[in-house]
Amino acid sequence: MKENILVSTIENGVFFITLNRPHAANALSIGLLKELKEIINSCEVDRSIRCIILSGSGEGAFCAGADLKERSLMTDYQVRDAVTLIGECINSLEELPQPVIAAINGAALGGGLELALACDFIIASETARFGLTETSLGIIPGAGGTQRLPRLIGLGKAKELIYTARKLDAREAAEIGLIQYVTKADLLKEKAIEIADRIALNAPLAMQKAKKCINKGMDVDLKTGLNFERLAYETIIPTQDRLEGLKAFKEKRLPRFNGE
């Protein structure tokens, strides 16, 4: 039984992970991080999961970042271990083979935004707020923020946001490409499920290869990325899913993919 994380599965293999510390703005305590890492590891090998939605409980926050009350009681050595654990957790989330949607229902600040940046894309309610606010606390983003944010929104804008520790509302976040959808607060879950259902209809092996190609391709030159894409495509050719896609097209019906 998890104390800090809620999980549930709905139709079509859509899996919900909910950070569940609303009394602490879903801050990343050591206990929460250990539970989250365990769940991520189990998702990695679960073939029944087609898409994952990550959200936070309550209305005020998706995740306010590191648990600073807990952090204030740590030694320097313990702080280093805590930052390492956050980084490992976020990296594991990014490396999941399934697409992951961050559904932001409130504040996503510091490590909370870094967690969302490791997802494939972000949708948010109109009341959501975003920011890498670490420099205002005498530290820097230490769980991927300095690397992932520039890759997503561009170097200059990322520097401005990190240097100023400025917070964004959902409208501005959408304008700069940080998030992909903005919804009314009461429609956020519905929108996340709508997108996840659409993803889950597609071939899971193809989805996994596409995700890997996109992520790996961002770190290499175009020629290398195109070669990586070609090799990935070749691994899909002998799959049953590809044949099912062709058969369904010929028969004018929706395909039934089994991930084989």
C-alpha cells in the first residue's frame, strides 16, 4: 500500500499515477520519491500499459518541488543523496517506453516542473503555474531543469526564466511551447484521458520506437538521427502489429494491436 502515490488503470491500458501529498503541495519527500521510483520501474515492464498520465492530488498544486521542510533537517551529505534520488526518479520517468502525459492541476515549481519536463508533453488547467524558482532559494535546478527546459523552449527564454526565477501562468506557458494544451480546471482529467485514449489505440511497439527516436535524435546531428530512425523502422517490419495495421486498412476497420 502506497502512502504518497495513488495508482489506477482505466480502459485501453491508460495508467494514472497521482502524487498524493496534498497537505504538502505534493512536494517530493524521500518517501514519495522511493514509491514513485518503484512504480516507474514496474510500469517499464508492464506490457498492458499503453499510456501514463501523471498528476497531483488536490487543486492547489501538481508538485511544489522538493520538500524544503524535510530538506532543512538534512546534512549536506543527505542533501546530495536526496538530489541524486530526485534526478534518478525523473530520468527513469523520461526513459519509460510508454508515452507519459503530465496533467498539471496547479503549481508546478522547481522539481515539480522538472518532473513534468521529463514527460512527453504537458497539459494544464487554466489555474496552473510554472517556474524553475531555485535561484531565488540559493540553488540551481538540479534534476534536469537546466538541460531539458532549453531543449524545449529555446536557450534565451530558458535562461531568462531560470535567472529570474519568474513564474508563468498557463497562458504564457502555452505561448512559449512549455505546455501543449490549456483546459478548464474541471475538464483537465477528461482532456488527459481523451489524449491518452487516442495514443493507446495505436501500435505500442511503434509508439515506443517513435518515442525513442525522437528523444535520442534531439541529442545528435540530423544524419545520425535519420540513421537511428531507419534502424528502428527495420525492427518494426517483422512485427504482427505492422501486419495487423495493413490488414485493418485493407478491410476498412480499426486495427487491434497486441504489441507483438
